[in-house]
Amino acid sequence: MPVTHMHRWKAPALAVSALLVGLTLPAAAAGPASATTTSYDTTYYKNAVGKTGASLKSSLHTIISSQSKISYSAVWDALKVTDQDPNNSNNVILLYSGVSRAKSLSGGSTGDWNREHVWAKSHGDFGEVTGPGTDLHHLRPADVSVNSVRGNKDFDDGGSAVSGGGGSLTDSDSFEPRDADKGDVARMILYMAVRYDGGDGFADLEPNEKVDNGSNPYIGKLSVLKQWNDEDPPSAFEEKRNQVIYDTYQHNRNPFIDHPEWVDAIW
Ligand SMILES: [Ca+2]
Ligand SMILES: [Ca+2]
């Protein structure tokens, strides 16, 4: 019978996965993200598992490019769900500052929160058009003033404290998020690099080692983003956010939240 056959066929695979997790655990203490297994490996990611380098990047591009898209005006309400404060359903948690603020304070005035494009929309000039401009995997609620300080700067370590920035730093050409948001930022940037490869009339977004990228379709610094990915692994908040985007809005996933070790496997 089909059901029985499927069950008996799958059981050994799960046992092997469990064994692999056990074998790779010691590597976790070494620093870089070690191999993880997820419930999506045999379904959503089945064509990517086991690959590395350009082959992995290409497979992931195909997988995550199958998605629904929302309008820029719909992003407001979506962020109230994806970034809801787990301890207060009236609030959202703001990127960079970590502040919990009322959902009702969405807007453009001082003290409001607005829609931050973590991949700065001028880098590749995609603006607020449906597509990269409205992709929830890199859009986060942020304090209006902190968002303004970040502007379209590239990411790097160093600078002086951002007012109200929760420990984030900035200088003339770069922005450093507070520690708890470093990995989130890295995984959002690298999602964008895999998702947008020059199709649909949009630029091919890629990370590089520079901090003065301006309107070019690049964001740096890759070596720093890789380090941030290691230092700040995916949190429960970040994982839940990925799941809500997958289940409710876009029906695609950020592979680097599910498999942070794929950052080093590609770059
Ligand atoms: Ca984090
Ligand atoms: Ca790309």
C-alpha cells in the first residue's frame, strides 16, 4: 500500500539525518555555522541539499524565485504581522534599535516607524516597485530617524553611536547594526543577492567588499556580513518571521535562516 511504503522508505532517511546532526555537532563550537537539517530539506530544498558554490546559489535562486508578491502599500500591514512583538501584540519590534513600538505609529514623522529596505533601494535602483522594492524578506520596521541615519550606506564595522539606535554605529560611509541584528542583516542581504539575478527587469544584486557602492547594484562588505552571520545565528523571532512570510505572504523562504552554513558554502 502506498502509505505504508512511503513510511517504511522514509524512516531510514530520518535516522541518517539524525546521525549526521550528531556527527556535525562538535563543529558548532569552532565558530562558523555548522550543517543543519530542517523539515524542508526533503521537500522545499530537495534540489539544493548537497550542493555548494555557484551550483547551490543557482538552485536556491530557482527555488526561492517561485513566490507571491505584495504591493508597497500592503507592506505596512504585513510588517505588523511579521514583526509583531512576541510580548505585546499591539507593537512591532524595530530593526537596529530593538525598540518595541505601537503598530499605530506607522508613518513618516519623528517617533514613527517606517519601512526600511535593508538592501538599500538605491543600490540597483529598484525603488518601491513590486518585486525587490516590496520583498518582505528584507523589509523591516525601523525608527524613522534611525532609518534616515542608515540611509543607503553599506554595512561595515565601526563608527560612533547612532542616537536611539540601540547600540548601532555609523560613520560617513557605513552602518553597523546592534549585535542582535547583525546576523539578520547579513542573511537578508544575501537572500536578496540570491533572489535577484537580473531577471524580471531588475538588476543583479550582489555583495562585494566595498563601502561606497552608491547606486550600483552591490552592497558591502561581504567579509563583514559573513562574520555577522556567524556571530548572530538565527533567533526564534527571525525564524518565525521567515515562516510567516512563507505561510501567509510570499510562499518563499530565506534559505540562510534555515541553513546559515549555506552562506559560507556559497561565498
Ligand atoms: Ca539576530
Ligand atoms: Ca544576484
